[in-house]
Amino acid sequence: MNARRIGSCMMVPLLLALQPAWADEAPGDAQVQQVIKLPLKVNKPPAAEHGEAPAAKPEGKSAAKPEGKSEGKPAEGKPEGKAAETAKPAAEAGKKAEPAKMEPEKLAPSVPMSKPPARDLSQPSPEVHAPGGRPRAAQRIRPKAAKVKTAKARAGKAVGEAGQVKDVVGSIIKANSAYISKHSPGYLLRLGERAAPKATVVTCSSPGGRVGMQGADADADLFVISNLGNQLATSEGSIEYGVRHLHTPLLMFVSHTGCGAIRAAAGDYSGMEPSIQRELDSIEIPKGIDATNGALININNQVEGAILKFSGEVEAGRLAVLGGYYDFNNDLKQGRGRLVITNINGETDPVRIRELSRSGRYFHYAFMGQ
């Protein structure tokens, strides 16, 4: 009996140890299933207890904006183990996705762009300025300042021109005072009467055409006419007055180095004013010719035209027609700045001109056999 009791006592613990294994093999026992599922419920995340989706797979707005207690706050019961580790990355994923979702909201279609203003867009707007920058109203000073600067520049130029005119007028008056001091009242009285000049001289309007022509009594001896290119055609009336009314025995045409009228006549002057074009048309020289050669040809043309016009005075021996050239560059090798006679009554050979000049035969006309 004692052995049986001892054996039965040993079987009871053995049966109790084998009871869980038997429970797994008995699917129909509801009570055993409840015992087994209890520990499995403890291992699930707390979100599953409230019927929410698992945090490991966020979808749509539930990941970016969790609702209820899941919005940045854990459940009352703190998850432990793997459940806590799963919930933490899910919350971080929701925070990182949040800025990406907010970018399109800055350009929401509900905010329409305004139409461009009906004004000159090249000018800055006084109402709008960049963040952190100075207002546009301050930048508007720039164009005004530029206008003021331009106006000052113009005013300065006007002052410069006025100063130039003042200096020129002052120098003229000063020269006049010096001239008066050197001449007697009787001499000045004769100048006021009818002039009796000894020569009619046609020069170029450029200052280079009149240098060195003033002598001791040049103001009384010369009837000077200036025009573009020292021409007969454009000052015919003034020249005729000197020859036929003042009875000057000498008519002289004088050109000079670098004459602007000669350069213009040798080029294209179609863009100039019509009145200037008409004066340049009468300078008959080849296009593109050198300025010096062009000036010498023009002198010969003027002498020839004057001989034809005043042929009566020429045949009667009362008029000599000469041509001269102020050689500032010494192109003719007679001396820099020297006035060189290049034509005497149609004679253009330098050797013959020197002979006639030395002998004083200025009324010699080769074409007349004289």
C-alpha cells in the first residue's frame, strides 16, 4: 500500500507538468485556448488594443497627422520591449514626412497671382521691397540723382561755353585796345572812310586759311572773303564787288594744309545739311583724293574760273589772278608754314612760277602770249 501511495503521489506532479503540452494538442478546449492567448495579448503594441493600424506601416494622413492619443503622445500604458522600439520609429517617420507635405501648401491654387500693373516695370515699386533690404522708395532716388547729375553736367558745359565766349570777346577787345594805342587818330579816320584795298583775297573759313596774312597795313590793304574751300562760286557777289567796285588789281585764292572742306568734298557728304551740300558740290575734285593734292587742284580750278569771269579785266591787264597754299606740313618742301604761290594766271609749273615771282611779272598770261 505504501508503494502504491508513493507511486500515485509521484504521478500527480508528472501529470501537472504534461498538462500544457496536452493543451496544445486539444483545439476544442476553449478554456485551454484562453490560457494560451493571454500571454500573446500582452506582447502586442498598445495601438492594437484601441483598434488602430500598426505603427510600423503608416499610410496617408495617419502617418503625417496621427489622431487622438497617438498625436505626439503615447498611450497610458508605456510599451515595453519591441513594441516601444516599433512605436518610436513610426513617430519619427511621421515628423520627417510632415515638412514634405507642407511645401505644396505654400503655392495653394486658392491664392491667384495678381495681374501685372499698368505702369513702366523698369521703374521700382515704392510699395514692395525684398525682405531684409531697404525700401524701394529709397532706391527711387537713383534716377532722380542721375537726372540732377546730367543737369549739372549740362549746366557745367554751358558755363564752360559761356566762359569760352567771355574769353574770346575779352581777347578781341584787348587786341582792339592795343591796336588803337599803336595808330594815330588820322589813320583811324581814314579807315572809317571809303576803303581802297589793294587786293581781294579769298581764303578758307578755317583758321588755317588766314594765318600770316596780316601785315602792317593789312586791315586797309586787303579785302578778305572767307568761305568753305576758298571758292569763287559761293562768294561770287563779294568777290565781284572787290574786283569791279573796289578796283583791286589782285585777286588771290588761298588754301591750306588739312582743309576740312577739301576732305569733305573728297568723301561722302550726303548726310550733311542741303545748304552745305550745295557749297561742297562746287568743289570739283576726285573722290578719295589726298587732301594736299585736292587743295592744289581746287586752287587751279578757282583761278581758271576767275580768269573766265573777269576776262575783260584780265585782257586789259588790270587784274592778276593768283593761287597760294599755306604749307603747314612742308608738303611742297618750301618751308613749314610758308605761303607758297602755286598758280599765277593759270601757270602751274613750279620753275616758271619762281621765275615770274622773282621778276615780278604777275600780269603774265601764258595763254595770251604775253
